[in-house]
Amino acid sequence: MKKKVILIIVIVGILIPAVLWASALIKCEILTQKYYDDFKQAYTQNTTLGEMEYFKVLSCDENIAEVYYVSKGMTDANVLTFENNNGVWQEISWKTIWSTSGSASEVIYPYWWHFIYGGL
């Protein structure tokens, strides 16, 4: 009986974080598809950033959006925050999350495994 209880606790302990993580990834995918056209070139407002491999919309409401951009060649990743000014998204902040050539080595949820790129 004790073994069954321990097994159930272990399974639940694995399943709950996995479901939460999967739902966060799904949410980002849905937001990315919904706002793809709005943010596919929005990073070009920041002239220090080069070409991007891909991006994921982390959060977006009517006024503020956070978008995670990974550079071509996966040499760095940045989170840009945009504000909606009369229907036009304007960058209001920028933070480098990880970089293979610098000192940035943060983790971004739900894409936590990406920090490995910056650490190599």
C-alpha cells in the first residue's frame, strides 16, 4: 500500500509541472500565431539587433506585449517589450536573456532549455 501511495505522489509530482509547462508553451504558440504579423519585423525598431531566426510572443494584451526573439545562428536571445500606441507597437524596453558571446545567461520561461545555447 505504501509503495502505491509513493508511486502516485511521484507521478503527480511529475505530471503537474509537466502540464503547467506544456500549457505555457501552448499559450505562447497561440499568441505567436495570433500576433505573428504584428511582431515578425517589430524587432527592427532596435537597430542593435541583427536578423532573427524566430520569435515567440510570451504575453500580449491590448497595451503591452513581451516578445522573445532568437537571433539567426542562435547566438543570442532578447525579450523586447512593446507598447501599443494607437494601433502601432513601439518598443519600450529590451533585455538580452542569453548570449554565446557575452555575459547574459538568464533563463526565460517557458523556454528554459534555451539558456544552454548561451552557455556553450
